[in-house]
Amino acid sequence: MTLKFSHLYLIFTSNNDVQDLLIFGHNIDAWLIYVLIFFGLTSLAFVSVWMTGFLTERQSGKSIKQPWE
């Protein structure tokens, strides 16, 4: 694959450019759904880690200190 061909293959100007293109066997609509699911799961993981840490600190009996204290 030449540099010129990869340049044309990987750079798009709008969603219409990739309308019929398959990336790893899936069209762009499927990839957009996969990305939304991924972002949703990672945001849930972030919130759960934050809440677990908060509850652990709260149940430890010590006062919750700010990082600069």
C-alpha cells in the first residue's frame, strides 16, 4: 500500500465519503454504535470507581480531607 493510497483511504471530508466503505467488515453506522456503547461503559466504570472510593472513605470513620490538606 503506497502512501498516496493510504492518504486517500484514511482521510475523509464528510460522512458521505465512507457511506459504502467497510472497516474491518462493518459499516460506519455499526462503528458509531460501538463507540457509543464503549463511551457509555467507560463512563459507568469511572462513576463506579469514584463512588466506591467515596463510600470507602466515608465508612472508614476518618474525616474526608482535600488533597491539599
